[in-house]
Amino acid sequence: MKHISTLLIFSFLSLTGFSQKYMTKNGYIGFYSHTPIEDIKADNNQVASVLDIASGDLVFQVLIKSFRFEKALMEEHFNENYMESEEFPKSIFKGKIINITDVDFAKPGIYPVKVEGEMNMHGVSKPFSTAGTLEVLADGIEAVSKFMIRPEDYGIKIPGLVRNKISENIEVSVRIKYSGIQ
């Protein structure tokens, strides 16, 4: 799996030329589902991402089996019954920060950004857009976003028996700390 992440990152780098790029192999994506019956939360700290600040090009790769749950049984059901992570081992987003020119990378601060692209999850690709922030720091860039997704939009089937335990809309949180590529 590490080889896939490295291959994805270097493929992205070769396609985008020699502009200023930032990357991470240990970004964070988590999700949260709340219902009156049960809360479900999972965290993944093995997210690979590359950001080209000249073009705004952005790519994320998330290994599905790297999500961790409080309860082992939830993790097992997530991987085997819902995400089918043997068949669909990763989720990928490829897109662009469409207002990248609004960010002054020479000046520390927090800048609102808009992201558009294509999300591939569970074998289904769909157009995707969201808002977030980029924080320019002395030692890199931090990207933060929070958005909702519907599992059914990506062909993820929730059996009727547990439908009332899983929210129709899942809250996704992203926090990525990028370092420059030399």
C-alpha cells in the first residue's frame, strides 16, 4: 500500500511540471455519524496528499483499511460489509483549488478556499466540491475542511437492519499539514 501512495504522489508530480509542491503521507481524515441510537466515529492518519500551489492542483489518497474505530466490530463491519475494502482499497480525490490566486503564500494567515474535482470512493466517481481553509505557516501549509457525504451516492449499501444506526449524511473532517518538496 505504501508503494501505491508513493506511485500516486510521484505520478502527480511528473504530470504537473516543476512548480512549487507540498505533500504529506500522514494527513488526517475522519468521519462521524450521529443517530439517536448510536454514534460512529473513525479516524485515519495515513492520508497521502500533494498540493501544487502554483496551479492549485490537489490530490488525496485514502487507504480505507487505515480507518480506526473505537470498537473492533465496527471496523470489521465497515471494511467487510459497507466499504468492501478488499475490492475497493482506497478512495481518491483529484481536483483543484479554484481560487488559489487568493492565497498569499508569502504572508502567514488563514485563507478561505474552494475545491472542485472528482471523488472516487467504493468504485464510484462523482464530481465533488467543498469549501475549506489554507493556513500559511512558517514551516508549511495546513488545509482544513469539513463536509457531508451520502454513502448511497457512492454505491455504499446500508442494510435495513442497521439503517437507523447510521446517519444518511456522514460528516467528514480533513486536516492536512503539508511540507514543501525539495
